[in-house]
Amino acid sequence: MMAGEIAGKEEEMGEITDPGRKSAGARRSPESADAILDAAEAVLVETGYSGFSIEAVARRARAGKPTIYRWWPSKAALLLDVYQRQKRVDNPDTGNLAEDLVGFLKSLFAHWRDTSSGSVFRSLIAEAQSDEKAAAALAEYARGRRIHTGQMVERAKARGEVAADVDATVVADLIASFAWAHLLTDRLDEDEAILRRAVGYVLKGIVADDAGDATAVRRRRRRILSRPAK
Amino acid sequence: MMAGEIAGKEEEMGEITDPGRKSAGARRSPESADAILDAAEAVLVETGYSGFSIEAVARRARAGKPTIYRWWPSKAALLLDVYQRQKRVDNPDTGNLAEDLVGFLKSLFAHWRDTSSGSVFRSLIAEAQSDEKAAAALAEYARGRRIHTGQMVERAKARGEVAADVDATVVADLIASFAWAHLLTDRLDEDEAILRRAVGYVLKGIVADDAGDATAVRRRRRRILSRPAK
DNA sequence: TATTCGAAACGAAACGTTCCGTAACGATAA
DNA sequence: TTATCGTTACGGAACGTTTCGTTTCGAATA
């Protein structure tokens, strides 16, 4: 759980009774937690990242700052929990990798653009540049997403659509990086044609068909050698 | 000039005499400007982005805050000028696009890792998420870099190495995005082998050689049709 | 004389923490 | 079963610190 990695929460809503305690005391309020997360999202949407502060969230949630700091040690941790609450973009499974990847990018851009998730995620990336724990959590999250996105490539490999030696996570890294840069530079309205081009370049490459003798010769040799083997 | 775009500096170091002024008065001090930019870089290097503030820069530069605000309206504007002072990574020109792009990524990562430029640039990206002017300046800068990086692809097109219809800036976008994501997630020590894979996937694609009949047939047809035309 | 500079001061905002009174909860005793 | 106790959680207030962006000031420059 990502939140656990930053926040180090060992107790979940006060349900565990620590032997060092003489009595359980009051329970944590799930309503409070939800109100704080809702408020965090609302503040970010209404005032942007520049207006996002723990003070503003506390005011909006009608919660005490100590309550927020009890569960979330930093702005980044709070933003991360907000992001984790939001739906994830699914991997399309059309049987064709180009369509899968273009569909994925289109869905991701729409999701980031049409919900608060884009604002949340870009704020998180920004926080990660000044908060080491946030940076570690973001890196871990990105690693997991590369594997998940890479599943589209793995499926294509299983279908024989993609070469067996292709590293799916490097491909996913290329695609996700493209998306991140679009998010960070306000380009979520990119033309579908450009998305198709970018995906096309990754799938089919950009070298010319009869580019240089060496490339063409190498291709012919590879064809010849692979056929008798079959 | 990027700084001009944020800072709106119409006068250059007080050299222009504005008709509305009754006397030239004291000149702006170039030593001051340099001291401030040097201090900004030093503060960022020593305390990281989280310790970077106008107060800290003013203290370090032994300059007045009003002096800083006179010339740079925001942290982002100051960071941008610091970044603009730094050397740019050149485009390799080896006559082979794969070597050019891998060399470019390696140089860029080394530059970002071994100088303050990486810290400066990631801080700038972070600032751009909360400062609209910084966002506009970053987007403009990124646009210019895409064209510049795309020159490696244009040269490869001219050599016949890359197909004539390939959009060089989309390719540059893929490569730069990959670099940005590495910078933002602390991966500037990436293996050269991974860089080569990623570049290779963009150049040669990832589809299998005999992937699906349709793909192979399409390739054969394209070969046949293009030859008689020549 | 007008302009620039660095130092000092200003009011506002946010930070992360402590304090306070109230409410909630489980354990214990009657 | 009910009442009491000790502990924890809560929101509100307050705290000292830092930074923000701005104004004021006296000295230096042209």
C-alpha cells in the first residue's frame, strides 16, 4: 500500500490494541479521514496546486491540523492518498497493440483532463522533487505502473505480434514518459493523430524501408537465416 | 529570450533611458545580477529544492530581496535564468541515428547528474505546476528543444536512414519525455543497455519480423509497389 | 536631482507543534 | 447491569518560526 510507505501507518483506524496501552480509547473517525481526503481534492480543484496547503484543507474539511498530521506526515502523503482513491485507467485489450496503446493514452489523457486526477498527479510529481519520501513513493508507484502497462505488450508478445525479446517495461516506460511529459506541459488535448504517430514509431520504428545497404542487408540475412531453421 | 517571457524585462541593466525618467540615476549592477544567479545555483545545490527560497538566495548573495524581485518576479523566473546560463547539451552527429540518440541521452543524463542543471531543471518543472507563467515558459522552452533535438532525426532523413514522412518532433518528444521521466524519478544512472533498447525500439520498432500475416503481407506489398515507381 | 542598492521592517500566510475542553471507547469495579 | 476510570481522538486555538511580497530608509551612483 502506497500510503503505508510514506505515512508508516501501522494501525488502521485505531482497531489494533497496542499492549503498551491501558485502554483502547476513542476510535479514529472514518468520516474525518474521508472529509479530509474530499477536502484535499476540492481545494486542489478550486485553487490549483499553488493554493493547496494543509491549512486550506483543514479549513475546508473542518478538521484540526493535528488530525491531518496524525495520519499524513506531509502534503505529498495526502496527495498520494487522494490519487490512490481515484480510479485507475484500465488497459485496453483489443487484440491489436497499436489500438491498445493509443486507447490507453487517450483514456489516460481524458481521465487526467476530465477529473481531478491530472491535477493531483502533477502536484504529486512536483512534491516529489522536494520531498524524498514522496520521491521514493512516486518511483515505486511508477515501477508498478510500468509493469501493469507492460502487460499490453506481454499479451502482444504472446500473440506473436511483438518480438519475444522485447522488454515490455522499457516500452511501457516510453509510453508512460510520453504521457507524463504531456501532463506536465499542459498538452492533454493532443491530437489523436499525434498519439497514433508516436505509438506507431514505437511499434514499427522509423527507419526507412531501404535505409542504407547495411540495414537492408541485415534484414535480408535475418530473413534467410530464420526460414531454414523453421 | 526565455527570461524576458516571464520577467517582462524591457530594460537591460538600466542602459536605456526612459523618457519618463528625469535622470539616468545609478546603473544596475551586473555584479549583483551575477551574484544573485550564482547564489541561486549554490542554494539549490546545497539545500535542494525544498530549501530553495528567495530569502535564502538574498542572504547568500548579500542582496536585498527588493533587488531580486525587481528583476525576477518569481522563484520560477530566477530558476529559469539559472538554467539558461548553463551549457546546453549538443546534438551528436555521428552519421548514425542510433548512436546520435544514445549519445544524446547519455550526455544529457551525465549533464543533469554531474552539474546543478538537473536539480535546476526538475525544480523548474515542479514550479511550472503551480505558476502559470513558468508553465508557459517551460512549454515554450520544451517546444524549442523538440525542434533542436529533432535535427538529429532530420539529418537521418536527409541521409535516407529514416523514412521521409517521419515527424522529427514527435520522435524528439518521445526521446525527451523518456529523459524527463528519468530526471523526475531519480533514474539518471540508467544502464546504457536500457537507453540502447529504448532508442532501438523507436528506430526499429518492436513488432515481430513475421508478426501476423497482415503485417508481413503489407510489408511485401509496400516493397513491390515502391520499386516499379522508382 | 533621480535612480539603484542592501538592510530593515511590515503584515499576511503557512508551517508543524502544543495545549485545551469535549467526546468516544474499552476495562474494571460495584 | 450501570457507573467510573484511564486512554485516545477530535476540532479549535494558540504558538514560534519561516517565508512571502512589499514598503521604507539612508547611502552610493550617475
